[in-house]
Amino acid sequence: MHTIDLIIQKSAYGGYGLGFHNGKACFVQNALPEETVSIEIYLEKKDYSFGRIIQIIKKSEQRIEPECPNFGNCGGCDYLNIDYDTELNFKKEILIETLTRSRIDKKDIPEISLIKAERFHYRSHTSIKSSKHAFGFYEKDSNRLVNFPEQGCLLLSWEILQKLNTVPKTGGEIKIACSPDSGCVSSLDKDTRIIENECGILYERDISLFFQTNRFLRGRMLDTVTQYAEPDKNKNIIDIGCGVGFFTLFLAKNARKALGIDTSKESIHRARHNAKLNGIPNAFFKTLAASDASLLHERFETAIADPPRAGLSAKARGALKALAPERIVYVSCDPATFARDARDFIESGRKMQKLSMIDMFPATQHIELIALFT
């Protein structure tokens, strides 16, 4: 390891500040644009390196005192050293740069609308790490456990923080979810089912299955996807990566038919149960990979795609294009893979009509998007 002085030029994805030393990119944890910092290089690659701050020589006017004493050690947050508006500006700049770096022309990027809510205590479920003496998250790029501070984690709902008082410190990972409809559940309980009520739809699931975590923005996400999808009683919708039916069930109310597909058999089992639970007879579910969607031989006027961080594979994009829906509503949790997939859609003749940045994970590096391609 060696130390250098560096001027930070801009914010980069992952909560890093980016500077250049002898022409080589250097990503620095928690560094801010226009700061001059003395750093220790802890990872050296051929074309770039990673460093951590030893001393701030010139401090940014945007830097503030973090509200959590664990900031800089715990890997849970990335932006507590700036206010929320500045964080959102950084994320928007990172998004635009990611899209243009992927060779998407600026004229093909619509005006980005912003959807936000409360910055803190938004998580209604989480996976925490435990030891015999502590609950917390891992240090960034490490498996060292950082115990939650005395006042609790700023990201977790107050109900989860209270639940921690009754959960034994067993070691390993523990999942906790809290809902007004079923109380708090942990993965250590005998019954690990939880029921969430969002926009009048009941979603029953096992705690191990995926569900949107931001309790303040789930409804806004459903509303935005619905606006982009424009469901019609005379048209069919396919929901690719449907999970337990989050979008499928809500959209089915205004569609002729809504079909959700997912590779998780357990998710599909729960989704079918949720369709019955809510009395939605025109919502159907099938265990099927996104790459096999074109095998359905049905007409879908609208497609919803909500893939994992890796985005849609080339084969999945090909299958989606073969379905030839009038509208594709893409929900993404990774700007880089979204940019790759968006470029593919644009090059195949589609237009990115609308784009929203919905901040599902405030104070963290994560950037969530909803886009409409027509």
C-alpha cells in the first residue's frame, strides 16, 4: 500500500469520489467532488485503483457531519456525509453519465423525473448480520461485522429496531420483516410468512422471498408502472420476473389478462395464492425463464420487466423483442445493466419515452429506475 494526494473531480457509482493520478482513475470511498485528499491505495489494478481517505486537505462545502457514528465503517450507507438533495443530484449525474458512456445519445434520454420520500427508517424488511454479541451490517468490502449504534440503524423501520430487542444473537444472517397486517416476523420464527398490504392488494409471502423494501415508495412505484403501462381491459400484460405478483396483481385489475412469469417456483406458488386471496381471476402465473418468454405464443400489448441486478440476458432481450409488445416498462436496480439493455432496445427501433429515478434506497449507493420504451 502507498499514499498519494488527489483532487476529486466527480462522484462515481458506489459512493466513491473519482480522481486521476498520472492519468489513472482512482476511486476513493466517501470522497466528494472538489476535495483534495490524502489517500491510501488499498487495491491496485492495471487501469484503476481504489483508495481510502487518510486526511482531507481541502474539504467540500457540501460535506456535512453524518447523523450515524458508524458512517465510514459500516457498509450500509454511502451518502450520510452530504444532505439528501445533494445525494439525489449525485445519483442523477451518475445515471446520465452511465447512459451516455454506454453510447446512448443524449437526445434519446428523456427528462428524468424524480420520485422520493423519507430518507430514513424506510426499510420494512432487511437481512442483518449477527454474532453472539452484536447485530449490524458488514464493513464495506469486508466480512467484519459493525454493530449497530446505540440509537439503532437509520435505514430500518422503528418496528424492526424494536423487534431486534427480542431476536436472539445466534450468529449468521437473520431476516426480519414488519407489516401492520401481520406484525414482525424473523427467519428464526416457526412461521415465516408475512402479509403486506399495498394499494389495496394483499401480498402473502415467505420472508425469504423478494419484495420491495421501501415502505414509503412501494405505492408510488405501483402507480408509476401503471401510468407507463397504460393497462386496458382489451389488452394483455406480461410481467417478467413477477416474484409474488407485485405488479401483476395490481395491473390485472385494469387489463384483460395479466400473466406473471418467474424462475422461482416458490414465488409462483405464492403469486397464485395471492391471486386467489385477492379475488383476481384474470391474473395467471407460470414458472418460466425470461429467455423463454417467446415460447408462450400469445399476444401481449404491454410487457413489464423487473430483472435482478444483472439485468436481462441477451437471450431474454431477444425473447422480449420477439413478443413485440407495444410498450415495455423496465424496472431496474442497476444503471449499468439498464444502460446496456436500453441501448439494445433503442438500436432495435424503440424509443425511451419516459424515465424516472425512484430512490428506493436513500443514503445508499443504489439507484432504481423505471423506464418506458415504445
